[in-house]
Amino acid sequence: MRDLIKSFYSTFGGPLAMLVFLHALGTVGYRLIGGPQVSLLDCFYMTFITIATIGYGEVIPVHDSVPAILFTVFIGATGIGTVYYILGKMTMSLVAGEMNIVLDRKSTRLNSSH
């Protein structure tokens, strides 16, 4: 079990930390963009819907400010890239695990036939 946790952490620790960092950065950035009247929850929500590409619309208006638009593009592109990277790593891990199972079965069959 400890090896499984170690393997998970070494494979997904960095990308998951990046995703948490992006959510924190987005929350702080949208707070600076929206001002003190905008709640941190709204800022976090704006970050989440941007990264998740949900597209419910702007919770915090950014369409009138070029820096705000560029910040949103940065958060979206970096977040989406990170999510796809995590999904790719998960897919690779699953495929590698399945391949190991198949190869172990073949190896067992070959060794038992001799």
C-alpha cells in the first residue's frame, strides 16, 4: 500500500499541486480584478469554471479590461493543459497496468507449459 501511495504521489503530486496553485492564483487574481466587493468564493468559482471550460459566463466582469482578459486566457490555457496532462498520465497508468496484467498472464502460461 505504501508503494502505491508513493507511486501515486510521484506520478500525480506535481500536476495536482500545479492545479491547486492555479486555483489559488486565479482566486487571488480575480479578487484583484474584481475588487474587495467580490467574494473569494466568487473568485474561486470564476477560476474553476474557466479551468473546467464550463462556460457559465463571467461571474466577475473581465470583458472591459485587456489585462483581465489576458489573465483569464492564461488561467484557462494553463489549467486546461494541466488537467489534460493529469488525464493523460492517468490513461498511461491504466494502460500500463493492463499491459502488465496481460504480460504476466502470458508469462505465467508460458512458464507453466514448460
